[in-house]
Amino acid sequence: MKIRPFASRNALLFGGTAAWGLLLVSCVTVNRTLLMPPSVPGATFVGAKDCAQCHEDLTRSFGSATHAKLMTPGDTRREMGCEACHGPGSVHSKAGGGADNILNPARNPDTCYQCHTDKRGEFALPHTHPAGHVTCTDCHDPHRGDAILGGGTRMAATNETCLKCHEAQRGPYVFEHEALRDHCTACHNPHGSVNAKLLKARNATLCLQCHFQQQTATGLFIGGRDHSSYLVQRGTCWSAGCHEAVHGSHVSSSLRF
Ligand code: HEC
Ligand code: HEC
Ligand code: HEC
Ligand code: HEC
Ligand code: HEC
Ligand code: HEC
Ligand code: HEC
């Protein structure tokens, strides 16, 4: 059987509405309140309890997952559970398993994009992580805990998510750049960017997020030094022999190679 996560936006809206009604999210701080579940031809929703029969390990820890909080709206509020991402599971369940009767976002992130439409756009930008080599689940655990691996306030752990593949940025450096204590995402957008190297900004703006710039009668001061001639003549803060060792340096406290 060939599965289409969703035939078209309209088909989905219609089908989704018929099957489930509009889905609302329990968390009011989110602006994505209208969400559509994916569909699998011929299958209906059976609920997470059904999945638990055979996938006990994943179901047991699912209660702590970000997505376990997703609910359908109205009086008959119920948990969306596993099928929010895997699609209705009756056929899969009856067959006792199988890969072609259930959706698996590992093969196709469309299911994620359906609710996270902005991410589809970000992954379409000129600079992204290479599709196919790096998937959503390299950085997000859908089945347990905070969906952002290492999550939330545990910044060091979140950097670990990046460092498992980007060993070169790990350090330790003789002269560290304290910006990395914040997070890799202080400067990079992991989903995609219009700028090379997934940078959030392509020029001094990136660095001036944190480094105070002061225009005085005698010059343009950054970090206590007059930078007026540098910025005009040499380009970005990290190119042309300036602070090239942005992630940390072994030779210079001014972050040079
Ligand atoms: C937020 C979306 C999402 C939800 C909700 C979700 N899953 Fe998954 N599931 C995924 C993704 C993505 C993968 C692929 C994982 C990977 O790439 O390692 C996956 C993989 C799986 C697999 C294949 C296991 C493997 O190791 O390859 C099973 C089985 C599974 N999920 C069952 C469940 C069950 C049972 C639930 C509910 C308790 C559930 N999923 C809820 C997204 C989700
Ligand atoms: C009767 C047992 C059974 C039930 C119930 C069941 N599964 Fe499975 N599932 C399996 C088996 C066995 C596999 C191993 C894959 C295979 O058969 O090729 C599997 C594989 C999967 C996979 C991975 C498919 C892939 O891409 O390789 C996902 C995702 C999955 N199940 C989700 C679910 C969800 C969601 C539910 C509940 C709606 C569910 N399963 C209910 C037995 C079951
Ligand atoms: C049915 C809709 C739906 C699907 C499908 C879905 N998500 Fe989500 N996701 C949400 C909603 C709603 C939230 C916000 C939940 C909240 O903040 O309480 C969310 C939150 C997240 C977060 C943020 C967690 C945090 O701590 O801020 C990540 C990361 C995420 N989803 C990744 C994924 C990935 C990866 C997939 C596909 C495997 C996926 N989502 C599939 C609806 C969905
Ligand atoms: C290379 C790692 C990486 C990959 C791949 C990745 N993400 Fe993320 N994602 C992150 C990080 C890190 C954050 C936290 C962002 C922050 O703190 O600024 C995040 C945040 C999010 C959020 C919540 C905050 C927001 O920006 O809305 C969602 C939703 C999300 N990702 C969805 C996805 C989906 C869907 C995919 C796959 C199509 C994906 N991500 C792939 C690293 C990644
Ligand atoms: C699963 C492995 C993996 C994970 C996890 C991962 N990356 Fe990547 N990253 C890659 C691959 C593969 C490339 C493409 C490599 C290349 O082109 O040299 C890449 C490219 C990049 C680039 C652009 C490099 C260039 O030369 O254009 C940046 C920046 C980057 N990643 C940052 C991050 C950040 C930040 C995180 C954590 C949120 C992260 N990565 C997590 C594998 C990963
Ligand atoms: C202070 C801002 C900043 C922070 C924080 C930061 N980066 Fe970067 N990163 C940059 C800049 C700027 C470049 C481009 C360097 C260049 O073009 O020479 C870059 C380039 C990269 C590249 C491409 C390889 C290369 O040397 O060109 C990777 C991979 C990367 N960063 C990963 C990471 C990881 C992983 C983290 C977190 C541990 C991180 N970055 C934190 C600013 C930052
Ligand atoms: C997330 C915040 C943040 C960002 C973004 C950031 N920095 Fe920093 N940077 C710091 C902190 C914190 C320090 C340590 C305190 C200090 O020296 O001001 C530091 C120190 C430095 C130093 C060492 C100053 C010295 O002489 O000790 C240099 C050079 C530097 N940063 C350059 C850059 C460059 C270049 C960029 C842009 C690629 C950048 N920073 C982006 C936070 C940041």
C-alpha cells in the first residue's frame, strides 16, 4: 500500500475535520492552534493504548514527551498520542506490524511540517543541514522528554546535540569564546538560513547582538577598542585576519588563529 501523508491541503483539511474535528493544543502560548493529523488510507485512529501492546518501551516514556500534550478540542478532548505523527494505526495494528501501513517521519519529515509549517520554509532556505543526512530526530527526540534534546535550560547539554557531529567545535580552547556557553544557536539557525554556514546574520550584526558598540567623537568602540577603520576595510568581524577563531582560540584571547 502506498501512503500519502496528506494528499493536498484541502483534502487534508476536509478529511481531518471529518475524522477528528479541529485539533487544539493544550498550551495557549503556542500560536499553532489548528493542526491536522496525518492520514493513512483505509485506517482509523485506535489510540496509544493499542500501540502499547507491541511498543511498550516507547509508550511507557511517552507521557513526558512534548507531543504527548497534544489534544483534540471540545468536550470529547482526547490525547492524539502516537498517531499525531504516525497516522491512524488500525491497519498496522491488525496486521501485527509492518512498515508500509504506518507513517514514519524518519523517512519523510512531511508529517512534522504539517504542524510545523515554518520549518518547511526554513529547510528550503539556501543554507541548511543536508537533507537525508541530518533528520529532525538527530536533534529532536519525539518519544520522551523535551523534544529539544538536552532541552530547555540545560544549554551545555543542548550543545552536545551539535557536538556529537561537529567535534571540531568542541574545544577545549585555551581562550574560549564565552558566547558558546550560551548556545550554538546564539549564532546559527540549525534549520536553515539565507546566510552561509547557517549564520543568523552575515555581518557584524551577528556579533553586536552581545558586544556593545559605542560611537564617540574619537571613533567606533567595540570591546574598548576603536574599530572604525576595521569594520569598513576588512569586512566581517571573523574574516580577513580578525577574530577568525570564533569558536575559541589556542593562541590569542582576541580569538585569532
Ligand atoms: C512527534 C512525533 C512522534 C510521535 C508523537 C510519536 N512518534 Fe514514533 N517516531 C517518530 C519519529 C520521527 C520516528 C523515527 C525515529 C528515528 O529516526 O530514530 C519514530 C519512530 C517510531 C518507531 C520505530 C522505532 C525505531 O526505533 O525505528 C516506532 C515503533 C514508533 N515510533 C512508535 C511510536 C509510538 C508507540 C508512539 C506513541 C507512544 C509514538 N511513536 C509517538 C515520531 C513520533
Ligand atoms: C500487534 C502488534 C503491533 C501493534 C498493536 C502496533 N505495532 Fe507498530 N510495529 C509492530 C511490529 C512487529 C513492527 C516492526 C516492523 C515490521 O513489521 O516491519 C512495527 C513497526 C512500527 C513502526 C516502524 C515502521 C517502519 O517504518 O519501519 C512504527 C512507526 C510503528 N510500528 C508505530 C505503531 C503505532 C503508532 C501503533 C499504534 C497505533 C502501532 N505501531 C501498533 C507491531 C505492532
Ligand atoms: C499534530 C501536530 C504536530 C506534529 C505532527 C508534530 N508536532 Fe512538534 N509540536 C506540535 C505542537 C503543538 C508543539 C508545541 C507544544 C507545546 O509547546 O506545548 C510542538 C512542539 C515541538 C517542538 C518544540 C519543543 C519545545 O520544547 O519547545 C519540537 C522540537 C517539535 N515539536 C518537533 C517535531 C518533530 C521533529 C516532528 C515530527 C517528527 C513534530 N514535531 C511533529 C505539534 C506537532
Ligand atoms: C541540526 C539540529 C536540528 C535539526 C536537524 C532540526 N532541528 Fe529543530 N531545533 C534545533 C534546536 C537546537 C532548536 C532550539 C532552537 C533554539 O533554542 O533557538 C530547535 C527548535 C525546534 C522547534 C521549536 C522552536 C522553533 O523554532 O519553533 C521546532 C518546532 C523544531 N525545531 C522542529 C524541527 C523539525 C520539524 C525538524 C525536521 C524537519 C527539525 N526541527 C530539525 C535543532 C535542530
Ligand atoms: C547528525 C549529525 C549532525 C548534527 C547533530 C548537527 N550537524 Fe551540523 N552538519 C552536519 C553535516 C553532515 C553538515 C554538512 C557538512 C558539510 O557540508 O561540511 C553540517 C553542517 C553544519 C554547518 C554549516 C557548515 C558549512 O560549512 O556550511 C553548521 C554551521 C552546523 N552544521 C551547525 C550545527 C549546529 C549548530 C548543530 C546543533 C544544533 C548541528 N550542526 C547538529 C551534521 C550534523
Ligand atoms: C559567536 C557566534 C558563534 C557561535 C556561538 C557558534 N558559532 Fe559556529 N560559526 C560562527 C561563524 C561566524 C562561522 C563562520 C566562520 C567562517 O566562515 O570562517 C561559524 C562556522 C561554523 C561551522 C562551519 C565550519 C567552519 O569552520 O567554517 C560549524 C560546523 C559550526 N560553526 C558549528 C558550531 C557549533 C557546533 C557551535 C556550538 C558548539 C557553534 N558553531 C557556535 C559563529 C558561531
Ligand atoms: C551570545 C553572545 C555573544 C555573541 C553572539 C558573540 N560574543 Fe564574543 N564574547 C561574548 C562573551 C560573553 C565574551 C567574554 C566577555 C568579554 O570579553 O566581553 C566574548 C568575548 C569575545 C572576544 C574576546 C574579547 C577579549 O579580548 O577578551 C572576542 C574577540 C569576541 N568575543 C568576538 C566575537 C565575534 C567576532 C563575534 C561574532 C562572530 C562574537 N564575539 C559574538 C559573547 C558573545
